[in-house]
Amino acid sequence: MTTRAATPDPLAHYHAHGASRDEMARGGLKAFFAMTAEWGLDDEARRILLGNPGRTRYYKLKALQEPPKLSDDELGRLSHLINIHAALRILYSSGNAVAWLTHIRAQDSHTPWRGSAPLDYMLTGHYEHIADVARYLDGLRGAA
């Protein structure tokens, strides 16, 4: 049986800086919709990455018309996705960042998403798959 490293609290940085839950939710959603637009994702793909909220709730979150009430799972997903975006911006130009997310590479055979593109792996909807990609990029960023 394979064991995974414990996933650290992806929101620890924000808690340490005194951000309220509403501030984290609003800022996280704004960043999420901007970066997923850069990645060329449609609303269905965005819903999957957010953990499949119902359509009505999703469109309310997208509109940011009221303070968003997000679960710990949703906030964690946003945090990991924002970290992925930040790491890609450090490691690659904009076009290359999207290419990294969307292409299958032979050298990825040692990664959790072996045989698929990182974005496809994340679009399975599993929280841990998003966290896997974030951890992998953190490792690359540490070596850069």
C-alpha cells in the first residue's frame, strides 16, 4: 500500500495574515475565475475544479453578488489552484504555462497523472489530484 504525504493546510498563509474567511473566499474566487479564463476553461470544467457545486450556486459564486460562503474543501481547492497558477507563472511564460497544464509528456511517467495531462488529472474532480499537481509544481519551483 502506498501512503501519501500529509497535505499541509493550504490556507495557513491566509490565516496567519489575519484574512477573514469572507476575504479569502472573495479573493480566491476572483483569482480562480481570472486564471481559469487564462487556461481557457469553460464553466463545466470550473465547476469540477470547485468540487461540483450545483449550477445555481456556481453562477452565484461566479457573479460575486453576495459574500460567498465556501466550505473548507472549496477554500482548499481554491488555494491549491492559486498556488498552481503562481508556480506556473514563475516557471513558464503564459503560453507555456497553459501548454504545461494541457499536454501529455513522456517525462511525466513518474507523476501521479502519468499518461494524462495535469489538467485532465485535476478535472477528475478529486481534491487530492489538485493537491498532487500543486505539490509537484512546488517541488519544481523549489528547484528553479
